[in-house]
Amino acid sequence: MVLWGVLRALGLCLLGAGGGWAQSLRTAATIESIPLELTMPERYRVPAVLEPVRKVALVAPADGIVRGLEAPLGTVVRASAEVAQLDRAEALARLKMAQAEVKEKQGLSKVSNQNYKEVYAAQLEAAQAKAELAQLELDRLTLRAPFAGWITALAVSSGQ
């Protein structure tokens, strides 16, 4: 009988503990959430060093004063875009003189007599060639990008 009483007491204890567990079991789940964070693609970039395929140093064909820098440091330029311009006053004066000589020779060839027609035609042709050379000289004072790219270094400034 004593054993039965001990078992009964133990059974009550187990039932009591079991009932407590049944009440502490949760029937609903709680889900904790945090705000969604979008990561920009810049964070996924892999640092790398790229070397240019082509690199060129623009050099003026003649000495002169830099009158303007059309493409400052860091500028992206297209092919044949104007980068810098040297002083053009002297070259422009030479071009005007050559063009005036062409007009003079054209006038002479119109009023000349037949004996000197070939001489005046040759003089006109020479004057036209001088005008073309003067135009080329003037054009060379404008530095242009030989291909598309960006300005990575400038060793001069306007007025130098």
C-alpha cells in the first residue's frame, strides 16, 4: 500500500508536470522581420587597374603662346576635337597676304596680253600654293585629338 501511495503521488506529480508543459507549449509562431536592404552594384565592383590601349602626347608643331585650352584636365574628347590653340595672329597675317597675292595674280591674268598669259597663269598657281601652305600653317596651330579619349595630363596653361 505504501508503494501504491508512492506511485500515486509520483503519478500526480508527473501529470501535474505534464499538464504544465501542455499549457506552456505555444500554438502560434512569432516571426521577427527586419527591413529589406538593397545593396547598390558599386559594392560588388572588383578593383582593377586598366592600362589604355593607346596613349599619345600632343606636341605643338611650332613654338608659340597657348591662347586657349578647349579641353581641361579630365575632359572626354571625340576624335578630331580641338584640345588647345596656339597664338594664330602671325599665321593669320601670312594667310591674308597669300590670299591677297592670289587675287592680284587673278587680276593680272585677266587683263594680260597673250604673250604673258602662261607666265601669269604660273604665277597664279604659285600664289594659290602659297595660300594653301599658309592655311595649313594656320590649321597646325590648333591641336586636335587624334582619336577619342580623355585628357589625363596637362603640362601647360593658357598664356604660357
